[in-house]
Amino acid sequence: MRENAFLRYCLLLLIVLPIGFLWLYPQVLRCMLVSRSADFRLLTGADAVYVSHTATIKQQTQLRRHTATAIDRIRRFWGGRCGQAILIYCPTQADYQQYCAGGEGAGCSVGTPWGTSYLVLGPDGNNADVIAHELCHDELFTRLGWWRVKRQIPQWFNEGLALMVDYRFSNPSAWEQPDSSLRNIPFTREKTIIPFPQRPMLKLVDLETTRDFFGGDYIHTMLAYQTATEEVARWLSVAGRAGVPELTNALTNGDGFSETYRRLEQDKRRSKR
Ligand SMILES: [Zn+2]
């Protein structure tokens, strides 16, 4: 009898939890139903990209090109692509707010605990840098899973990694050129499309959670981006591009983030001596 009651509770939880999740995050439900929406259609010549009917022919052509550039960048950075996110392009702010909570920024990633993920691009998101940035978040999410990313990955690393393929905030030389280990200029002193504020940087320990990272004003977020960019570019210059998949492989095998992050850098330094 007791076993029956327990099973009933479990069954009830299995039904209530996803419904509660979708009720709390209605934009996730809209993303899930985008293929049935009369306002969106599949972009021809691209895989799993939905565009609003309001997108012009020119915007669709640009989106096709920018998506291909971004996917190529992700493949080269990660040494292959595992992510299968569905892209949703909203050229108007009104549509964007329906699919991305708050409607801030140029794009946002919507990941679900059951594995499906969506990249929503707003009016300023039809851009190779924005798409590569969001695809990089998706790649980490796919390789590690929602739970591991939430529990183990500090936000500064998640953002710092995405900023490496987002050339609005970083310089391709951080990983695109093989001699990047010879760099001695501090990364963010270089010219970037969006300039960083000239203020003392933040501490990594103060940028562990999403709230730490994005909870302040615009200047705080820019400083958080700067700190994350500087640290991940520094680490990449030692650990190398191969260090990124090595790190995620170690985490899926049960290793901790901090120890692995340090170990990969130390191993590389030792091997160079
Ligand atoms: Zn990001």
C-alpha cells in the first residue's frame, strides 16, 4: 500500500514538475512550439533555423551567411560540433520578448533540463559574433548537460569561453593563430569592437553565479565580460585550444572544474620546459 502511495507521488511529481517549469518559463514553451507557430517558418538552406515571417529577404540571406560563419568558428574552436540547438530569429523587439525572457541583449540561449536548447536572436542578433557566442554556450551545455553546467561551471568561464568566439569583445588572435602562446600584450588592452571600461577588474570569485555576473548595472556587466575574457584568453594561451574539449571530457568523467582547469595549465607549462 505504502509502495503504491510512493509511486503515485513520484508519478504526480513527474507530471507536475515539467508543467510547473513551463508555467514559470513560458518563453521555453513558445520555443518548443515554434515549429507549429504560424508566425515562423524554417529558413531554406539552413538546418534548424526558424525565422519570423516579418524577416526581409535581405535579413534571411544575411542570417544564412552569419550562421554558416558562426558554425564554422565553433567547429574550429572546439575541434568539432556536438550542439544541435534550434535557432529562432526575431527581427522585432516584440517577438524577441516573447521568446527570450526580458528581451535584453542581442541574443539568448534557452536550455531545458531535458536537453533541448534554443538560441533566440533579437533585432541585433543577425550577426556572426552573436550567433557564435550563443552557439558556444550551447556547445558547453550539450557536452556537459544542463545539471553539470548549473552546478559546476562558474559563470566567468561559461561567458569567457563564449567571448573567445565573439569578436565584438575579443581578438581572434587569442586562439586563431598558432603562435598565440607567444603573446605578451594583456588581452583586453587590444582594440575590440566594443571598448571595455577603464576600471579595475573584478575578482573571479565574485563572478561565479549568473546573478554575480549579470546582477549589476551596465558597467558591472562590461567589467565582468572584461575579467572573463582576460582570464580565459590567458588560460587558452597556455592550455591551448585542445584544452577546451580536454576540460569538458574530464568533467564528464567526474573530475572537478577547478582542479582540472589548473591541472591542464600546469601540465602544459611543465611540458614546455
Ligand atoms: Zn553569454
